[in-house]
Amino acid sequence: MSDFYKDHNLTDEEISRYGRQMITADFDVRHQEKLKNSAVLIVGCGGLGNPVALYLAGAGIGKLGLVDFDTIDISNIHRQIGFTIEDVGKKKTETLKNAILARNPNVEVEIYDTFFNKDNAMEIIKEYTVVADCSDNMPTRYTVNEACFLTHTPLAMGSAVGWAGQFTFYHINPAGPCYRCLYPNPSKNTINMSCNEKGIMGPVVGIVGNIQAIEIMKFCAFGESSYSDVMYNYDAFDGRFFNVKLRPKSPNCESCIVGLTQVNDYQMLCDRIAGQTPLSEIIPEEYRVTTFEFRESLKNDPDAVVIDVRPINEFKIAHHPRATNIPVNEFSYENGGLQTVI
């Protein structure tokens, strides 16, 4: 193509690479240039971060930032598609960077092998056009939301747990709600809604991550998203997709209305709510039983009763042969005493 006149900054290789995109209806070479000139920060390089990063790299986003402090575990492989079994034990950021560059060496990739928190959030975000929240915990979500509000950075937030997923684009419409407008107060129920506690079906994060990627592309190319002030919901178990119109900005929001000047310490707040207290403060030493003591007790007392309070699906994976399963969610307190609902 070098003999043809071009009034754009794409190379011949880029025209070949992104050609199928640029002949798609309503998308052309000017939009591809906008993708090339955009920078997207991905907070969390797990089940959502993998497809978001790989598809944005494939689409030709000019720069990707990757934030994560974790290493790859074998339990990640079923849903984190940029990793393989050979990557177990390696840093997620560095491994995902290599996977991106293997697919598209034209993309600039910056890695932040750190815990994303109130002290570094705004400094990291300021370099980017859009932030993709692909994290898996509540403190990070609240932190990302406030940092994006303070830096006037659009926030593409995805989430997934169990069979369900959601996506919303915040901070595009000034009158629209922020994340804390919708979820003003962290609670134990929401804080514990993570894949570690509730599980996750692999394809669910793939679907939500792909929604994030295409909406980020649309925003970078056109300056808008179909999910500003709208929440996309996916129920994989029942095979349902539905949208929910979000209410306007809350007049009492402590993040986007009441004169916020710096990011709050949500890690401390959420840890306190979640009851992240040292074991020694919950169960005194004299009431704890070691695995050796447990084994000896059962050996010496053939009539001892063992109650396993985990959910039934966890109990079925592995349990002590003498254990009886009574899930903790079947317990109730009535008239001052502990009872089971059976």
C-alpha cells in the first residue's frame, strides 16, 4: 500500500491487521486511529482482565496498563484464558503482558505489579483514557470509583460471581450515578461476594469481559457507550440477558457529591466490616484444636460427633469419613439458643 495516498497514521501492517474492523459498518480508519491513540488501564488481571486485555490488544488500543500483585494459581486456569499450566507461579501482570505482545507487538504495555490502593490510585490512573475495573473485591471497586471520579476518567466496571455477571460504564454522564451512589455502604454480604467464597463459572467472566472490551472500544472510537446509566445483567443459569436503567446521581453520595478531595481508605473500612480479625482474638488458644489433636480425639473416642458446616457442594468434594454435614446457613438463633433448620 506504500504507493497509495494515505491521510492517516496507520502503517500498512496495521491496515492489514485491523482491516476486518475497518470495513465494518459505522467503523472506519478514523475510528481505528482513535483506538491507536487511546490508553486503557486494566485493574485486575484475572478472569475479567484476561479477555479485556487480549481483545483490546487485538483491536489495536495503543497502550494497555495492567495492575495486579498476584501470581497465577492452578485454580485460575479454567477461566483466565491468557494463562497456561506452565504459567502457574508466575506474576499475572508479566505473564499477561507476554500474552498480549505475542498477539500484537504494536501495543505498548505498562505493568504495575502492586496492590491498587488509595495511595497510588490517582497517580496510576492519570495516564489513561479509560479504566477497566476487572477486580474481584469490594475495597478495590470503591477505590477505583473514587479515583476515576477525582481524575474525571470514565470507568468500565465489570463483575462476575457464580452464574451471574454485570457491567456498567460510570463517569461518562455527569448527572449519572457513580458506583457508591448505587452501593453507598459496604456490607458483609457484598464484601464476601467473591469467586473464592461463591465460586465462578468460567464462561461467565468471558462474556462480561467481552462486553467490557467492546464498550471500551466504542467509547474510545465514538465517545459513548450503550451502558452509561444502564446496567447489563447476565444470568447464565437461566440463560437470560437483561438491562436495568440506573437511577440518577444520589444527592447524599459520599463519593461524588460531598466535596471529595482524596480517595478514602476502603481497605481498612471493608476489613473492619468483614470482620478480618486475627484468629487469636476470635477463638482463644484454649478453645482451638490442632489437626493432630483432632485426629487423636477421634482415635480415643469412637462415639465423638463431627459436624462439617461447609456448604453441601464443598462437603462433597472432600470430607472426613465420620463427618455429618449441616451447612452453617441452616443454623438459626431462636429464643437465645442455636438451632438447626432441618
